[in-house]
Amino acid sequence: MMKTQLAYFFKDIFTKSTIQNTKQKYPIKLNNLKYKNLIGNKHNNKLLYNFRFLFASSLLTLSLNVSSSDTQAFNKDAYLDLSKPYTYNWNNTQSYTKKDNQANKLLKQVGTTIGSTVHSAIGSTNSDNANQFGNKITTGIKGQLKNQAISNVESRINQKANEYANSFGKGKTEISIHKITSKNPDYSLRTLQPLTPLNDDSTELTFVQAQLNSGENFGERKSTLNLGVGYRQLLEQGQSIAGINLFTDYESKSKHKRGSVGLEYQRANFNLNVNKYFPLSDKKMIGDDTEDPLAGYDVKFSGQVPYLPWAKVKATRYIWDGVAQPNVKGTIFGIEVQLSDSVRMEFGSEDNNTVERKTYARFTTALPLSDHESMTNFSISKKAFQNSDIVNLGDLEFVERSNKIRVEKLLNGLPIILGEYNAPTVGASCTLYNSAGVALGTASTGSNGQVNLVGVTSIPAGLVTMACRGGAYTDEATQQSKTLQPHLELRAATIYSGTGPLTILASPLSEVAYQLADTNSGDRTVIAKDIVKLNADVATAFGVFLSGVDIISTIPSNANDGAVANDDAGKIGATLAIISQMAATNGNSATEVIGVLKAAIKNQTLSGEFSSAISAFQRGVSVAAGKTSIKDNVNNVFDTYIGRAIRKISLYNGEDNDPVPTVQDYTDIGLPDSVGDANLSLKNLRIATEKDRTKKDSVEEIRAIINFQSKASFKINLIAVASVAEKDAFTSPTPTLTGDSRVGDITWTIGGEDADKFTINAKNGVVSMIARDYEKPVDKDKDNDYKVTITATDFDKNTDSKDLKVKVTNVDEFVSSEYSVAGVTYRSVHSPNTGRVWLDRNLGADQVAKFKGDQKSYGYLYQWGRAHDQHEQRTSGTSSKQFTSLKNTGVNNGPFIIGNSDWTSADSAGKEREKSWGAAGGGVCPKPFKIPSKEELEEEMTKSNITNADSAFSSFLKIPSAGYRSKSGNIPENHPAVLLWTRSPVPDPVVGDIDAYYFTASINNNDAGFHTIERSYGLSIRCISIHDPIPPSD
């Protein structure tokens, strides 16, 4: 019903209300309405009453919607803040004050009391308690009158306190005191004071801001002191202000400390503040809780709504970094509407990931209200932003920031320390589990590698395990930062008594013990059975360094921070550093080094591997470039590497279980030039021969033993003279030694007048020389006798020498020559692949091919096994009459026989023709050349890699694509292929198909090879020398 009345009232005000004027009648709209328009006559007084009713009713309706207890109600609170003066003027218009008379004050008080009481009564009434409405109003009015009196006193106190505080200094001060009737009244004192001169021409301002506040902070009453310094500068010809500030916050009860750095930007129509907060104190135990101050940041924005100068958007984004709990991330968004010069209404919502969304509405006014209070003009502006002009440093706006220290509060429980130590691992997520495998809690490790797990009040007796994942640490051996993958975990396990504190720390040591105990795929009963013994066994496996040390509960010293002591904490810290060295030496990952340790413990080889790693660590061999070694930080636990190397060498007697001294051990004690990989076994043999360790426990004694020289006599057995053909490399047989036993391995060297022409294998004495040219000798005497002296030397400098002479012999070499036959002159060419000599072109060709289609290089086309009788001419005549013999074929005018598979009926097996073509000249080639056999031609084509027509031409033979002549006598014009006769017949001819072998290479495919074809075909011939292969000339 109330809402219906208001609807009619709105309609009446906005559409029907008019004021009579002597000249005209016009409607009065809300945006033209001011208090000065509503005085002076009875009609206006009535209209003023209507507007006041509108204003009060609107507030009442909003308040009913905000705080109604019915299920459909607006979900959060609205309030009228009468205890804190507010003087901000949204439109920067002139403020007017007028002292109320007593009647006005009484009316305002009564109106406020009745309105508030009715609002409260209606807001708390629903269908179940409507009969109590009257009593609620009566009781409420009494309480409201009392509260109103208290509120007026608070307002008066605040007003006078602010007036008094702002009478001092050039700055701005706000004082607020309320709840004065309680035992602990709330108060706030806030001031901003300039540190640099401030006038109308100032463009810079340095200031100090301080605030002392006592009141509720996240559910508890706390007093907080905020102190900061800031700097602001006027920019853009006075249209904006940019600034930076630094603050410290202190909470008196908890002694929490926090710092912040902030940036701000102000314009006439919007403000932006960014603040970064960081704790300056550690967690505090307060009563039954543990409080941890949180780091975080917030971004605050406020600005005018475009085209609505009476509305402002406010937004805040904040993130607080959780320690044991998730980060708190939230957003506040609101709209603030200016109802008049002194009255604002704000509504919005806050949402974060830890609580349900909160909605809110606030109605705020500065009292006392002035008689000249003007309503806001709610019209839509023609400009997006009206207030975009000059801003003023003199406004002394307070820095917008979170002045309350945000803390994370957890209920205290058992004193439990969790941790992860490769080195101290930061940011590892560690989870504690009870004997049933139920997670009891998770926390992230701090900079010291550990964290207090709070909130666990009890743990059953029995197995407890912990798994840590992720995190980062500084590797001791390399000094590099390492980040662990989240899926990799280090585990630890022990048996808990059921009472008292618990410290459980994960490390490579605990993970090895855990894996040794976990023999049944995570069966916690099996793990519980042997875990205590295996924790101790792992410690014992590291010898005197860890024997008897509790690897699960002892917090390791940090070797990265300085020298560790020789106590339990120092021993574990030093051992972890050496494990990092084992991983660095072998290139192991964090997972792989666990397997290495397990295997070494099972195989009982850990002692030697660990000792070597200690030496490597103390030498700083794996430190990354640009990093500083911490090699001396473990010396209190492991002794110096020099002392350890002397002890290892002095204890070596050559027995099976003795750790064998290494080259590095001798280097560590200062003998790098006496021992190397080549003589290590000899030096250790000498050390082992001396059984009295007291005679080899100093550097001087060790040096004397390993450098003692024995005498031995031996001889080199090797040929004195050797020979090698020119163009061939020389390699000697392996020399042997006779005589006394040599001391250690033999080193072979060379000398003599031609020593620089030889090389020698220093380990086996084999002498080598590259191929030499007989015609160009380079030995000292230029006689092709190369002389060298071979010397063998043992470790004790016992030697023997042997002279060797290598004679280089002459070999015939290829020289290109001219050869003529049938009026054509050819030159010989030498194959670099087979050593064979060939004619430089096809028989009958005028020139060496310049390209594969060069017709002048094609030459004749011979029928197989036939002599030179003019039939080979490409234009010779043809005849179908087959010859009956191999002779009288028409010398100088022989026809090309067509129509038959062979040009003659004689010698069908081809033996005679094969023999003829294989002789020097062969009736067609110049002497001493012949037609190649299939095997000879195939060897050349294979070794010369001739696979098609292109590679045939590009080879040293320059073979053109000369085509062929068919047994019909025709020469195909479009057959650019290579076809060459061999002298090899098909041994078992078939009647009507008498063939011989030929080579063919086509233009497109790599399918070159040998086939058979009828002997009456005409193909090209390339002649080969009858002589054996010869080496190429230079």
C-alpha cells in the first residue's frame, strides 16, 4: 500500500504540480526545484511538505527493501551514518549553512525518530508476527529517542573536535568518535599535513598522512596506527595529479607490522589508486589462534558515470596472498548517487572466493542539514563529463588504501613442523597423512624450508607420512636455482607416539628410506613395519658422517648460508650438499639421484661414490659460471679434501675392498704432474707395495714412493728395412719387446733425419707414412729412402731404440696418348675409379661429346662381332641376305644385314667373334685396345656410378646418347639413350633369337644396366685397353 501511495505521489509531483505566476502557468520539474523556490507562500509551503514526504518515503521504501526479513528481501544492510560528519560536495557548488531554530531541530529529531522506528518495525515484521507491530513501534520510539540523543551528542563532539583540530597547521584533519556510551568507544583520528609550501601556484606537494583508528577489524576490536609519506605532482596544465606514497602500519594488540607502496592518479572526474602491501612482521600466537599478516595488493577506482554527473562508479579489486590458506581474491563494485549537497546513497556488492557474495546499501548524510540544502538535478547531461577541468593540490585528498592489516587466522593445534630439504626448499606444498592415509593438513614451506602446520589437534599413534611437491631451492653444488616440478614428490615417514610435538622433514635421504620400505605398492602396513629401521639404515650407510643421526626430525643446517657445524644438523646439511654434487657430477635429475643412492646402498658402493663426491664438492668443480663456490662450508663435517686424499692413499694396500686412489686424489695433495690416467695403475702399485701406512701418510712420503725409478733392459723387435710402392701409404707391423719386464706401460716415440715424414702410435709403436711420389722425393737425401728411429720408454725412463728405413719404389703411370684406326684419331683417358684406360669417344666419332645430344660425338653403329666394313656407317645400305661366314662381308662396302637375328649364320655360339673382339685391335679398335667384356664394362659403370644418360655424359667417358639401329635398318629419331656393345655373347642362343649383352642407360630413370639384344642390331662401341689398370698421374 505504501508503494502504491508513493507511485501516485510521484505521478502528482512530476506531472501535475504547477506554480501560479502573474504572467504564465508552467510546470515545476524536479531538476529545476531548489529550496529557494519553495518559500514565500502557502502553496509553496505545501509543495515543500510534499517533497519532504517524497524524500522520507523514498528512503523508507529503500530501507524496507534493504532490511526486510522476508525471503524476497534485498539481502544486505543500509544505514544512516549520523555520527561521522561528511562535507564532500559532489558538484563542488557553494555550501550554505543556516543555524536551525529549536523548533526545526525538534521536528528533525522527531521526524528522524519516527521514520527510523517505523522502518525498523515494518522491516522486522512478517506474516508470522504482524500482531506485534504496535508494541514494536512503541518500544522502538523510546529506544530511538535515546539513541537520537546519543547520536546528537556524538555529532556535536565530532563537529567541535574537527573544527578544533583543523584550526592548527595548514593541513586537513578528521576526527570521528562514536559509541561513546560503551566501554570501548570507537574513534578515528586522520590527518594529512603538507611538508612543502602550498599555494595557488604550487605544482608539487610532499606530505605526511597519519591515522590512528580503534575499532573492529575482521571481527575483533583492534587499534591500528598508519603513518605514511607521499608526493604528488600537478600534470597536464592542472587537469590531473599523479602521486606515489609509502606507508607503514602497526597494530598495537598483535604487534603486526606492514608496509605498502602506492600510486595514485586524480582527475576532476575520476581517481585511481594502486597499493602493494607486504608484511614486516612474522606470524603471532594470539590466544588460541595463530595470526599471519598477509601481503597483497588492491586497485581502487572511482569515476563519474558518463552523462550522469550526479552518479559515481566505485570499484575495488584486491588480492591477499594466503600462507596456509588459499589466496583471498575479491571485487567490490558500487554506484554512489548524490541526492543533495550533503546526502549520498551508495549500493553495490562485494564478492570474494572465501565467503558468499555480499550486497550493501548505504545512505550517508552530514549533519546538521542546512535550510538551503538543494536537491540534486537528476537530468541527463549533454556532456559525458562535466567536471573535467582543473584539479587542486590544495584539496588535500586523503590517500585511498586499506588501513587495516589483513591477517590469516588459524586455530592452534599440535606443534607440527613440516619441511622439505634438497637444500631448504621454498614454496613446497607439504601434506601430512595419518596411518590410514587421510590428509591432516597442507602447508607451503617458507624461506627456511619448513612450515608450522596449524589446526591439527590430534594424530592417532602409528604411522605418519608426509609428501612435499614443487618448490624451489639453490643447489649447493652448482649454486643454481632449481624449481621442482609439481608432480615430483619427496616423502618421509615415521612412527608417531600419539602425543606431543611432531617434526617430519622430507629430503633425498627420507625418500630413499621410504622407497626401501614401500615394497608392496603403497601398503601403509608394510611401510610402518620397517620404516624406523630403514631411516636408521640409510643414515648408517653414509658411514661416520650420519650414523646415529635422525634424518626425519633433525632440521638440517643450510650449507648455502655458511660453514655448517659438526653436529647433527650440520652433518645432514653437509650430506645433502654432497648428494647435490653426486647429481651434478653424473648429470642426474632430482628423481634419478634417488635411484643412484638406492642402488649404491644396496650394492654397498656408496662409500666410494660419496667420498669422490665430497672431493668434487670441496674443489667446486660443478659451480655454474658466474656463481661463487661454497666448497669450504662442509669442511667441519668432512675434513679437508687434502687430508682425506692422504688418508685414502695411505690406507691403500691393493686389497679388493680398499678404495682405489684416483688421479684426482693425487692432484688434491699437490702431485698433478706425477700421476695421470696413463700411469695411475703403476703409481698405485708402488703405493700398495709399501704396507706400512705410517711411511706413506704425508705428501713427501707419497711423492718419494711414486717417483722411485727401477732399472729394466729390453729390445725392440722390428724389421730394419721395408719398401712401399709410390702412391701407397706405409704402415709398419706392430713392434714387440723382449728382455726384462717393463715398468708400467710403454710410450713410443720417433726420431731420426726423416722423423717429420712419419707418425707413430704412442701406445703400440706402429709407424705410418702417407703415400709418396717417386718422381718427387721429400726425404732428406732425396733418394726415396726414408729413415726413422723408433724409441720405446717405460714409466721409469728405461728405453730402447730401433732404426727403420722405408724405400719408396717406382710405378708406371698413365700418360694420355693418341691412337688412330680407319682414318680416325683418338686419345686415351684414364678411369679414376677402376684404373683402366679407355678411348675418349665412341668408335667413329668426330669429337669428344660436348653435350649428350652432340651428333658429332655419336660415332658408328656396329652389328655385334662384325669387323669394320662400312656397314657401321649410319647411312650404309642394307641387305636381307645373311652372310654364311665371318669373312668376305663386303670390305669397304658391306651392307647392314636386316631381317635376321644375326647378320651371319656362322658362329652361332659367338665364341669366335668374342675372341676376335677381345684381341688387340679386334678388327675395329686401334691397338692396343679391344671391345670390353660384360664384366669389364659393368665394373666401370658401377664404380663410376653411371645410372642414367645424364651421369653417362657427366662421367670421365663423356658418353653421348647416340641411339641405335634396329634390325630393320632404321635409326629411331626419338630415342635419346645410351647403348654400348660388350663382346660377351649369350652362351646358349635360341633358334631365331641369337643375342649378345649390351649396356643401356635411359634419359629419365636411374635404371641403367645390362640386357641382351639380337646381334643384328647396330650399337655404339667404346674401346678399352688390353693392359691391366694403372695408377693415375698427378
